Amino acid sequence: MACILVIYHTQSGNTQKMAEAVAAGAASVKDTKVVLKKAKDATIEDLILCDGIAIGSPEYFGYMAGMIKDFFDRTYEPAKDKCEIFKKPYVMFISAGNDGRNTRDQIERICLGYSFKKVCESLIVRGLPDKESLKQCHEMGQTIAAGCDLGIY
């Protein structure tokens, strides 16, 4: 059974809607367990036990949410000596007020430090997530879950 960890931060609720759509997409894949957590509640154990991770952040001042950065800060030192962390597949979704590109770039740089493997292009939603963007989130969840379940990643 594949386990997908979906972490996110939200204040407006936009990123939460996206995270829930990603989680629903992952859960729609047979034999997939989904752990949906706010970044402040996610732990190194969650990271170790998952087969893939979906990261959701709002864009604040052209940067990721502080709670997403906090998750990375709290888990990096304990993770760096654990070979089961390396090469984990990841996807990313961003709720942007501007263009979201710097937020994406900063998270991608951190994911390189973890040696995570990006499995699809990041989804940047500018403004309120609409029906189409939530569908894309759902498909993103399906993509990472199916790949993990089949052992592709």
C-alpha cells in the first residue's frame, strides 16, 4: 500500500481546498493511504513513512509560507542521514497572489537538498482555486499515488 503525505499551510483556505483535492485524487487510487496534515503538524516520522509527498503553499511576499519552511527546517537534520528519505517523489501546488514562480523555485531548491524527485510540473493557481484548478489538483494526487503504487517512482 502506497502512502502519500500531503502537507500544506493556509490562512485564507485556498491552499487547503487545493490540498484536499490533491488528497482526494491520491485516495482515489486503489491501495493508497493518504495522510493530510497542516505543515505545522507534520513530523519527520510522517516524512519517513510516506512513499511520496505533496507540498502545498500559499505565496507570501513572493516566498513560500513560513510554516512550509518550518517543516523543512524541522525535518532536514533528522532526515539527512536516513536513506529512506532520498529520492522520494514529490509534487507541489501553490496558491499565488502574484505569479508564484519564486515560491515554486524556493521549494524546488529545498527539495533538491532532500534529493526528492519531482514527478510533474508544479501547479500554480493565481487567485481563487476554481473548478478546473481543483480538477488539476485531483489529477496531481492521482499521478503521484499511481506512480508510487506501481513502483514507477
